[in-house]
Amino acid sequence: MNDKDIDIIVKTLKDAKQQKSEFVGLMDSFNNPYLVLISCILSLRTNDRTTYPATLRMLKLGKTPQEFAKCDEKALSEAIYPVGFYANKAKQIIRLSKEIVEKYDGKVPDTIDELVKFNGVGRKTANLVVARGFNKPAICVDVHVHRIFNRMGYVKTRNPEETEFALRDKLPVKHWIDINTLIVTHGQNVCKPQKPMCSVCPIEKYCDKNL
């Protein structure tokens, strides 16, 4: 693809208004860094169909770090089951909630460098919290973003972390906050890992089709 086409590609995906998964829609609605953080933790290695109802059940137990710092581990584990590694994730959420209360005065830090200090929080999660929770420019790169930008030929990278830094160098900052939702939704609906639906893809003519 021609790098100059990225503005057209982003606009086309926005205009296409592809159906978001319920979980992606929920995450976009939060505007709360703590809820973005703990919900993203649930989503790791778990599909959106499982994560969405688990997140709703989790939020019945609380919505603040103060509440989850005191949450019963067994109750949280049962609420988020069957997300992947649910028992470990329950421990992680309670532990990081206590850290937020004790070390950060109950407020989620707004920088990637601070967020990745939490056990089990990687750059993907940290970037999503900064972008969706704080509405600050950050590029959340998951498997969809990594796959599709390489498939289109916009970057040539070996893993999501390399893709993040490559996009930081060339993707206009004005697109950083929205790019994850747009590309994830496109990846779930059209540009799938196996058998991408190129015949109905609204940005097919800009793609190098590195399948």
C-alpha cells in the first residue's frame, strides 16, 4: 500500500460502520481508565463472546479499585469464569487494585511506563488504558492490528511490539486513539486471520494482500 493512503483507509473504515463486538462496544463506552484496565485483563487470551458477559458479571461486584481491593477472590473467580486463566486473573485484579489504592491514591496512572509496572500488564493493555481511559494518544496493538497492518503492507514487523513502535514512527498521531477499535472490528468482520473476505473489503484496493 501507499503510505499516503492511510487517511483514506481510516476514513473508509469509519464510514463503513462495521458491527463492533459487544465487548469492544462496552470498552469504548467506559471512558474510565480503571474499568478499561480490569476489563482488558479479562480479555487476554479469551474471545470477546466469553469476555463480554464475564465483564458484566464482574462489574456487579464493583467498579472502583477500592471495591476490588476488598473483593473476595473466590467470588471474583466465579464471576469471571470461564475466561482464560480466570483464577489467576482474579488474583491479579485484586492485587493491582490494592496497589492502585495504596501507591497511587486510588487513581490509575496515565503513562505506559507506570502501567507496565503492574504485574501482568503489558504494553497492549497499557496503551489501551491510555487511549481509551484517558483519551490520550497511544497505539494499542493486538493480533488484529499486527496482522492487518502487515497484510496491507503498511509495516513489516515480526510481532505486536515491533508493530507498535513501527506505527509510532509513521501512523499520524490523529489516528492513534481510534485505530485499535477500527482495525479490531475490521479484523473480526472482514479481514479475518483465515480466509479474509477480500471481495467485500472496503479498503481492498489499498492492500498488498500479504496473506
